Amino acid sequence: MTAQARGLSRRLLLSRSAAVVGASSAGLLLPEIVRAQSNKVRVGFMLPFTGTYAQLGVAIENGVRMAIAEKGGKLAGREIEWFKVDDESEPSKGVENAQKLVQRDKVDVLIGTVHSGVQMGIQRVARDSGVLSIIPNAGVHAATRALCAPNVFRTSFTNAQPTQALGKPMVERGLKKAVWITWKYAAGDDALEGFKNSYTKAGGTIIKELGLPFPNVEFQALLTEIANLKPDAVACFFAGAGAAKFMRDYAAAGLKDKIPLWGSGFLTEGVLEAAGPAAEGVMTTLHYADSLDTPRNQQFRTAYAGQFKLQPDVYAVQGYDAGQLLLRGADAVKGDLSNKAALYKAMETAVIDSPRGRWTMSKAHNPVQDMYLRVVEKGDNKVLGVAEKAVADSGAGCRMG
Ligand code: PHB
């Protein structure tokens, strides 16, 4: 047991014995489970609320709150106390910020985050403390591969999942030589894994890999290099405010009508207004599309837009599903989140009825889900079809327990 875990279990012991003394002196020795259920569930958000991913954090929080509000605003009858930390998408503060929620606020559940580098800090704290952790975005592979854990569940994707579906439709359209461009950090590197696999398997060649540090948006020199390389297409991973700037700069450099732009679908999520006409025609693959024509998606979109005066995007959906997954687990253990075996079992076997379509959890706790091929049309991510069904991450190296 680590020193940290010893500290935690000692604190738990002290607070439990204090409760028992209090109860017995009042003449009623309540079983611990009743005490636990009468307490509020402490739910912590660790998300970016500033910086290039700020909007993503807001959409995730909205989605979680909406799912829980739809079921009466409680978890299996227990009220919720919410906590929030702005992680600023700053990896160097990842551990410290996660500890604020786990040690200072003593949350029962930590929901976070967006940025893969920051997620590695959360993963460390989650593995050390055993606190239930739900990842509503960050796609860093390690979290559900070599560093997977029984108490960590992801409701989003691994970064290789969307790009795993990207290569084939590009080659089918005769785009056989591509330049890859991304922010150089875990998310971009992991996204390249999926693109490389799918594109080369379909017969494509990546002629150059370009990168710049996150969250740098000085794209000019790289766009000039792309113009000189004259590939058939460009494929990329960018997201948030930086993605909108990339599409605007790509168009302004005169590349939009010459070299088709493709990407992991985050490129066009939540930024279509900011990108304006520069986004029209951009092709992407992702596990969601605004125009998915299902009653479930339409009901979700209408409710979200009504409640938040914003159009939902994939981040809102992933947050919504984090809320749904938590509700499912809490219901299965009647609100007793300390019943970990039953809680995790329920979460592992849940079938989530998502606006993106139904999905299940892989053994490593990552969604198995369909990937859609989309095109931006009149400011909307229009679905062209399913690019690949039931895409699962490899989960390589994951050993639970
Ligand atoms: C990530 O860092 O894993 C990440 C960030 C933003 C996205 C997708 C993935 O839209």
C-alpha cells in the first residue's frame, strides 16, 4: 500500500468511527450503509475552463449535468455535491489538480478530462487512490491500455479510434499521398497510429509528418511546406479554438480548393461558427455527427439547445454519456458507491443508449462504437454514412487488478 493510500484509508477509518460514536451516543447505531446513503455523493469535475479547450470543458459539464437532471438530479436517490477544478489543459499541474479533488475535496467520483497529457496525471492519482474516475474525452492510449485500471472508465474514445476509420475513405477517393499534421503531444501521436494503420493498409502513403507544440497556432510555415509538397490530401488532428484557426489559415493560404482537408472529427466539433466558410467541405471521421437521424439524437439535441442555448457537439455527448454511465452504476448498487465490485461490474456491462448510437464497454473500459464519415455542409457536420462499425481499441497491455 502506498503512503498516500494508507493516509486515505486512515482518514476513512477515522471518519467512520466518528460517525459510529455519534450515532451510538444518539441512541441509534445506524448500519454504515444507511449513513453512506444519507450523505451526498461528491462529484468532481476536472476540466479545462480556460485556454484553447475551454469550450470543450463547458460542453462536457453541461452534458453530465443534463443526463443527471433528466433522472431527477440525484444518484440513486442521493443528492450530489459538485466540485470543480480548471485544469487549464496544463499537464505539469495534472497530478496536483487531481489531488485537489481527491484529497482536499474527497470526491467519490472524478470526471475528467479533455487533454491527454493532463489525463496522465489523473490516471496516476486514480490508480494510487482507487477513486472512481470517468474520462469524458481525453483519448490517451495508456489510460485503457498499459495503465488501465478497474476504477477508470472512458465514455469517449482512444485517439486512434476515429483515425482508424480515416484511411480507407481517403484512398477510395483516390487520395493516395497524404501529409499528416498535428499538435505534437500524446493525442496527436496516438491519432497518427490509427491513421498510419488505416491509410497504409488501404494503399496510401504518408509522405510527411508535420507537427507543432500544443497549443501553438502559428501554422504559416507548415502551410507553406504543405503547398510545396503538393500531396493529394492533408490529414490532421486539431481540436477546439486552435482547430478553427487551422481551418481558417488553411483556406487563407489558398490550400482549401487545391488539397482536400481531412481529419479526426474533432477538427470540426464545436467550432463551425468560428471557422465559418473555411470549414465547408472538410471531411472527417468520428463517433458522432450532428445530423444523425435518430429519435434519440434529435431529442438530445433539442433538449440541450433548449437548456444551454448552445448547439451540442461530440463533447456534450461524451459528458452526457459519462452522466448516464454514472447513473447506471449508482442505481446498480443503490447508491452505495463503496460496493466497488458490483459498481464496476454494472459499469462494465452497461449498454449506453447514446445520442451517438448504442455502445458497449471493452474489457479495458473504453467504448466500442461506430465511426461515421462526415462532411461539413452549411455549417453542420453532415453524416455521409458509417465509415466503420463497432470500432474497438486494441487495449494492448491492459491487465486489470
Ligand atoms: C486529447 O488530448 O486527448 C484530446 C483533446 C481534444 C480532443 C480530442 C482529444 O478533441
